[in-house]
Amino acid sequence: MKTMVYKEGYVSKLSLLETEVAIKFVKDTFEAELAKALNLTRVSAPLMVFPETGLNDNLNGYERPVSFDVLDLGKNVEIVQSLAKWKRAALKKYGFQPESGLYTDMNAIRRDEELDALHSCYVDQWDWERIILRENRTYSYLKKIVKKIYKVLQTTEKKINKKYNVFNTKLPKDITFVSTKQLEEMYPDLTPKERENAITKEYKAVFIYQIGWPLKNNEPHDGRASDYDDWKLNGDILVYNEVMDMALELSSMGIRVDEKSLMKQVKFKKEDKLNNPYSQAILNGELPLTIGGGIGQSRLCLFFLEKMHIGEVQASIWSEEDIKELEKYNIHLL
């Protein structure tokens, strides 16, 4: 369902040019603070991968990756949909040690997105990953990392608000943790998205964890690929977007599958994913145990710069009808 938000009287607090300058400030600030907080090193990342490696992320399983043939190689390649799997292999290749890791700028094209106020064909996010010890594959460790990221968000907000002096403080002192099971019990008559809106409007910043396994209604809170996050040790960071009056997901993250959780989740979804090089490396203990995630760059800018539409903070493509309709409400796209 499209998320189209219009508000009478909306006016951006920054001009188009001021917005472009502010976008860079937000990204530079958050990136530096994240690297420091999680001990991450920036690396280069691929825009495309060979499909047979199993390194591309198939997201919820139905999204079609953009693919094309490379004439000189005589083979097809796919534009990455995220770098969830590639990062884990890169940590081994580059020789990272436990409690350190990498981050990169990930750019992708998602052809099957329904274009609306929060979604476009163009995806830009920070993909990060760091090595952990087996004893750290726990909820308490996951919670510790989430709190570190939340602190980075708070620091970024303070610096933005100090520089521009026109934005409100939106983040609460602490982030609230709630499992998908608890959320279902709290709001049994609501859909998953309605539950997210309700809990986020109340607490302003939440981490909803354990996404993937079915709940009481035999449906998962949201879809998750079976071969990267451990569904018992993952989650999403959401904040309340006051301008849009709704929950805004900033990050999907989690402790990655080990050999046991990979087998269990792939078997549950009845998928043929165990024979590619990536899965075989996990099953044979050849890849490090890790935690990681993606953090939306444009969504972060949307939130901190108090915008109404994702197109106000990224250059993508939209229908002429949408552009004209948005302009009626003072929403001007880049």
C-alpha cells in the first residue's frame, strides 16, 4: 500500500540549495560518529555481483534484482539489493578481528518498490558489519550495539540542531525495546504496520526485535531472508516522524546466521539456498560470526531535516502526476 502523506500548511524549513548542503552535513556527521562508536573502517563495495555466488540479498524473496550481461565476460551480473552477505565475506578477506568491522556506502536499484513518500527505486544506505565471538550471539549483545547506534543518532541530531537552529529535538533519552511477540500481545487487533505506528508514536524511538518467525496468527511481523539475519537475534530501529505522523524505519539489523540457524530458517522456508558458495562457507565455518545492518541515508536526512517526502532528500524518479500533486502541498522534489 502506498504511503502518501500530505499536510496542509507544510513548508520545508530549508530551501532546495540549503537542503543539499544539509544532506552532506547529516551524512558526514553520522558516518563519522558511527565509525567511531562501532570501530568500523570504510571500504569500497561492489555495485554488482554474480548471481551464482549467493552474495546478493533477495530481501523478502519476491523482489527482482536488476540484471544485465557483461559483454566481455559473457555472463550475467546483478545490481546488489543490499550488501548483507558480501560484507561478511569481505571481513574475512580483509583480515578484520573481533570487535572491529567495516562500513560502506551501498547504492542499489529496487525495481519492484511501490513509489511513495518513503520508498523510491533508488536505495542509499550505510551497510556495516563487524566480527563477534560466538559467546556474543546473544540478545544482550544485540541490545548493547543498538544502544550504541542510538547514541550516534542522538549525537547527530544535536549537531544538526546546533548548526541550523530551526529543527526540533525529536529523539527521546532512551530507545524502547519490544519483541514482535510482545507487540502482537499489546495490539492484537492491529496489522504489523499499525502496531509499529502505535508503539512508535507512544515511545518515539523503538527497537522491534525477533522478526521472521511466525507469530500467533501464523504470519511473521515482517519478511526476512532466511540466510543472513538470525530471526531470534535481529530487529528494526524505528523513530516517530512527527512531520508525517507515522513510524519511520531507519535501520534493519541483527546478529547473522550461524550454521544452525541458517539450516533451520532455510528448512522452514523450504528454500534451495544451501548449495551456493556463501551458504557453504557458513556451514563449513569458513566465515566469521558477525553482527551488521543497513541504515538508510535518505531516511535519516528525511527525519532530521523534517521533510515530508523521500524525494526531498534524494534524486530519484517519480511520475509526472505525483510531482504535480506534491507541488500543491509545497513538496518540491530534488
